[in-house]
Amino acid sequence: MTSRRNFLNQVTALAGTSLLPTFKGLSSNDLQSISSFSPDKSATLMASDEDFWFQIQQAYTVSPQIINLNNGGVSPAPTVVQNAVERYNKLANEAPSYFMWRILDQGREPLRENLAKFAGVSPEEIAINRNATEALDTVILGLPLTRGDEIVMSRYDYPNMLHAWRQRELREGLKINYVNIDLPLEDNDLIVQKYVEQMTPRTKVVHITHIVNWNGQILPAKRIAEEAHKRGIEVLIDGAHSFAHLEYKIPDLGGDYYGTSLHKWLSAPIGSGMLWIKKEKISKVFPLIPNDKPNGDNIRKFENLGTRPFPIEQAIGQALNFQLAIGNARKEARLRFLKNYWAKEASSMPKIKLNTPLKAEYSGALSHFSVEGMDAGKIEGELFAKYKIHTSPVKWEKLDGVRVTPHVYTSLQDLDRLLDGLKYLSTKV
């Protein structure tokens, strides 16, 4: 294993500066050189290389007093991204209408190309939005559907997507057929079967959440999509929690439409997202904010926001460079390693119930646990009051507990403190 001293020397040479405070002073180009470290080590072995991940942790400015284990909501951005937002914001404020429209706006097409390359799609299929809700609602509210058309989705889908489909159901006479599954579930055959059971000759769209935000369950999106396409049904995929978390390209999932947030696992600036639509389907989707050609086939019709947050948008590029520096496979392996580090031990504690599968096929970094005799709010409150651990209380359908979502900057010491908190809770009730 590369020693920490040697590792630091390598990074110092790359940066050309003293390592105070290591990654915090590096540029995006310097960060890309990190991907060459330990070339002979597999992603699985790198997942537990604390020397490597120690350096990644230094790129963030997270609070040392609060342990943030709610990265599934919004992840902090590394310093290089924060600095970019501030730099672009200062530039814009020198003469907003000039620097925003004539300077910063010129960076959107290169950004589109880089995002598309990372996602494995054409730049002509990518629109830059503000979050997964905006991206997915563009499709949900923009698809041409008529009274009696049916939608298949799960009650475990994200609330904003449920609200959007239910609004169309209420206003236009669509019908939602809900998939009845109880999570967690380690049986992809059964999951696919449950989706297929709700498909009828009137089904027009199947809505799939790739990673369920409540407990981290990974759904077999590709297999469900294949079954839908056999029946002539279109597929919308919610990738809010899987993009830059799991290693895949968007076409691998087999969908027709896809939306995600970039401020979660990509660590992009808060308020950034992305929409993907197959080129041949763009013209049929009406934009949320109309332009002069709502039936056009130019993906840019979905970016007609008027004045937009240019500094946030342009700093996405630095977040993407940071992701590439770490490497997709390394990151996925590390996130799963962090989840397993605490969850395996927690699952054996008295009165603690893990509500997330541990097998790699079914979960990544997100997980959910409950405590016998305590509701979600009480668990979350106790962890923060006594241990200053910030989590997300989740009480949804049959889940009643706390969601834990570490990120690449999370240390093993942070997770040891979480385990101390769980031991306390398991003896308190």
C-alpha cells in the first residue's frame, strides 16, 4: 500500500505547491492526475485504501462539529467547485447582462458535451436543469396523454413525481396503477413481475426510480424497461440517486427519458440537474416553460428559463472533473464500502433493524434502519442531540426510521461514532 508520506509527496509534486491543505488548493486539471495513483489496484481494493480517501476528504470544507450523513438530500461541493461558483458570481456582478449572456453563457455547450460524454449519450439529448424534479416533471407534464391512459409506478417513488402524475390523473383523467412491493426486497425477478402485473394495453408510461430514495433499494431498471418496451410502453427513469453514484451510462438502463440532480452524488453546486430525452422523442414533449417552438426537436427548448443561475451552471464542470479524478468504479466501490462498514455491524445489534439489502446488486451508499420502540423523528433527534450526527428521518409507507447516506468525504471515524450512537439507542429503549 502506498504510504501516506509518499502519497502526499506525489500530490505536492503535481500541485507545485505545499500541501496546505492538500486538495483544497488544486485545480481541476491537477485533480485529474489523481486517477493515475495505484493503477494496479482494483476499485474494490482501493475502496479500503484510507491513504487515498484521506486526500479526497481534504477537498471538502464540511463541519468538524456536525457529522453529515444526509448526503442523499444535498451533498456539499468540494472546494474547487465552491471556488468556481464564487469566481463566476463575482465576474457576473461586474456587468451582469454582459458577463452572463456574452461570456458565461458561452460555456453551456462545452458543458453539455462533457456531461453527455460522461453519461454516454449525445449532446443533442442533454438539457441542463436545476434538479431532478424539474427534469422529470418536464417529461411527466409534457408528454401527450389522453383520458384513460395508464401509468405504472410505485408508491415508493419520489413524492414530487407522485404529485405530478396525480395532478395529471386528477385534471386529465389518467389512471395510475401502483406496483405493490414491500421494501427491502432481494428478488429482482419478483420486482420485475410486480411491475409487469400492472401493465395493461392502456399503459403508456412506466415510471422507474433507479435507486429508491427512502432506503437505497436498487431496482432492476433495465429489466423492467425491457418488459415495458415489449408492450410498446415508454419508460421514464428517475436517476436522482444513481447518477455519479453507480457506474453506468444512461442507455444501459434502457429508458426513453431520464432525469437527475447533480447536487447529490456528483457534488455539483446546489440547484443543478440534468434531463435526457432520446433524440427522436424530443419533439413530442412540451417544455415546462414554453418557447417559440414547443414541438421542436432541439433539446435546448427545455432550457428556456429566462435569467438563469449562470455561476451554478458553469461550476458543474469542476464537479465533473472532480468525479473523473476519483473514477466512477472507485467511487461506487468506496460508497458501498462505507455503507457496509457500519450497516453490517448495526444489523447484528439488538432492536436495530436494517431496512436495506446488503448485497451489492441491491444497494449502494444509501441505507435505512429502524429502532424497535422508536419512531423516525425520535431516532433522528437522539442521534443529533447526543452525537451531533445529522441524518434524515424517513416515515414512508412501511418504513419508519432513519436514512443514512455517507459520501466520499465521510471518514471511518465518523461511522464509528454512528455505531456508538446505534449502540446507545439499542440499549435505551
